[in-house]
Amino acid sequence: MNDTKLGKSRMVSNYLGERSKPKQGCLTIAMRCEGGGEAQPEHAKRLRSKLREQKEKWEAKGTFPQVGDAILRHGEALAEDAEKWNGLYEGACIHLSDTGASLVKLPKAPEEGTWAGHRFRFRPAAEALSSRREFLALSLNTECPQLFHYDGKAAFLYRTFQLPRGLRDRLRSDGSIDANPEDRDRLEACFRDIAVSLNGLDDAHRLPLLLIGRKSLVSRFEESCQYPQGEILATHESDAPADEEGVARVCGAFCLRQYEAATRDGLDELEKRRVSENGALSTDVAKIVQAAESGRVALCAIDREAEVWLKRVGFDELREAAPGDGPEAFEALDCIFAEGVQKGATTLVVDAERVPGGGPVAALLD
């Protein structure tokens, strides 16, 4: 099993790709949301306050006269849509443009901020987006194993499998079948039947499989079965959930642990290469932007808060810029994050003191 690999999420790549291009105007809001969905009225109230503040700034400067009202309308509509705020989370990153609103729920409270310009700011949502994976999840609960599809945000019941009644009773009562060879054989036969069923699913040839359940059941399934896609992950829960909300909670926590482990491993690798190989680690922001756009970044760490503004000159030259230099100016660190994630690089957004080399970004280039 691979517990630290960060997989490329098609859904996240699409999200970033659709929102990375310059716009007539857009707004990003990062805010703390203590209490998650249960405190939705308070979150909506704070969002409306931030929208009013932004409206006053735009009116004072005459900014975005063509699209500003539409951006604010979509923000108000999001504040009113209580259903979109459901769930467990501690923060939100909101992307607003004249065409719509998107809410990314964050597992941890972010540093609050508001960014208006021609491009969205993605780094406030970096942890939520980078940790998001799509896979099938098999909950090996003792009532009946259930297969779910986890899309990075929610889990959807795919299929339910049956265990023989006597075997269910035995697993529920004492959790052990090792003393009875007949029970072991029956369980392994059930697991093989599940594996045959998985083999007939297109998604099982495309997506990893996360096993959820007691360690003894998870280990026995791994020993008994071959999975078509080949990548089997596991998380050990004494009571494997049997509902979509519970499975989504377990899957989300598993993804976050994977991301945190990959962050530690990635920073260790960057620091090791910085110390041992002169010139192997690039800290040139413009060079890393170009490498990220062409898919040549293998691993990078980016300062969560710093800003480096660039603009394009000619075909491939990048020069220093200021935020007010128009649509051609862009915040380079956010660009590196978005391009890196879309193209499968391990892209880590961390506090400034954790970036190897002391600059705003450090990267290993292919």
C-alpha cells in the first residue's frame, strides 16, 4: 500500500483549469467558519459583510463597472443557499465572478483575506484541493460490505454486498473468525465474489480502492483478492460506516493524512536536495512558472502568503509587475500552484519558514 502518494484529481484539475484564465473581474474570499454547516447563518452574515465592504471599495475606485454588480449578486445568492454550506469544515474559500460562485470547504481555518483582480486566488484552498482524491471505497462493515464512490467531496453508495447470516452474527458478536476454518473459508469466498464484481466495473479499472474496516478484515481482503486498477489503500476503523456521510468523513480524513504525510516527505526531499546537490533546487520564480506550465515541475514548496507579480512580454519572457498592471499581470506563486496541481506535480503550500532555501518557492524540475 502507498500511504503518502498524492494522486492527480481529475475534478480538481478541471476546477483549476476552468478558473485559471484571466477574467474581466473576480473576487476570492477566505474566511474562518467555526462550527461548519451548523453555523451557516453566521457564515452567511459574515460573507454579506465582506461583500458590502468590497462593494464600497469598488464604488470608491470605479473598479469593475461592467461586472462588479454581477459578482456581488452571485455572492449574495451563495450566502442565501443554506444547503451549500452543509457539512464538516472549519473554513471556506469562495470564488466569485460575473458568471457564478464556488465554495471550497476547508478542513482547517485559513488566514482570512479578500483578493479582487482578474484572476482567482487559489492558495487559501490549497490544502483542500491538493488533498482531494477520487477513489472507490469499500466499507467492510459487519452487516453487509458496501461499495461507495468518493469524488473528493462526497460519497455515493455504489453497491451493497451480502454476507451469510451466520457469518454476520459471528463478526458482530466477537469479531473473530480465526478459530473456525469454515468461517474463514466462507469470508474469503465472499471477498472473492466482491472482487469478481469489482472486476466488472469500469471505475475499478480506473480508480484506486480504499478499504475501510477493522484491520483483520482489511488484511484478509487484501490477501484474498486482486484489484483491477492495482492500487489498494486502507484505513482501519473499528466500526466501518454504513452511510454516505460517515464514509465521506472517513475518506476526507484519510486524504488529509495522506497530504500531510506527503508534505513532510516532500519538504524533507527538497531540503536534502538543497544541501547535497548544488543547483538541483530551483528558487527562480519565473523559471519555475515556465516549468510548471510545461509540466516540468516534479516537486515544489510554495509560501502560503507571499506575493510575486509577473507579466508576460513577448512569447516567453516574464518580467516583474504590480497587481494593478491589468489582466496581463498575474500572481506567480498562485500560478505555480494551479499549473503544478493540474499537471500532476506534488505541489505543497506551506508557511514561509518551511520553504527550503528561504525564498517564496523551491522546486525540483524535470
